[in-house]
Amino acid sequence: MFRFLIGVIVGLLLAFLLIYCGGGQTVKKVGEGLTETGKRMEILEGEFKKEKDEIWKGMKKSFSGEEKESPKKGRQ
């Protein structure tokens, strides 16, 4: 209950601070910044997925290559 009340008080203080500092203009600036950040994150996410796929392909090739070579290395 105490944490809930602290959360409500902090929320009200932030709301009053937002209104005091410019209200709609501040929200608009923050929103534009978040939109740009989201676009950058999408680009990075795509690059990470490509890298991950390349790494998995390389690992599969190396594991499949080792399995084929391992019987050849046995005693003859």
C-alpha cells in the first residue's frame, strides 16, 4: 500500500512538473526523440539478426564439416 501511494505521489509530481515546463511542447519533443530512437533501434535490430544468422550458418557448416571428417581420422 505504501509503495502504491509513493507511486501516485511521484506520478502527480511528474505531471505537475511536465505542465510547468511547457506541457504539450515538452511532450512533442520527447515523442519526436522517442520516434527517432525507435527507428535507430529497428536498424540495429536488423543488423543483429543478420549477424546472428551468419554466425549460425557458420557454426552449422563447421559442425557438419567436423562430423564428416571425424570418421576419417580414426585408426586404419
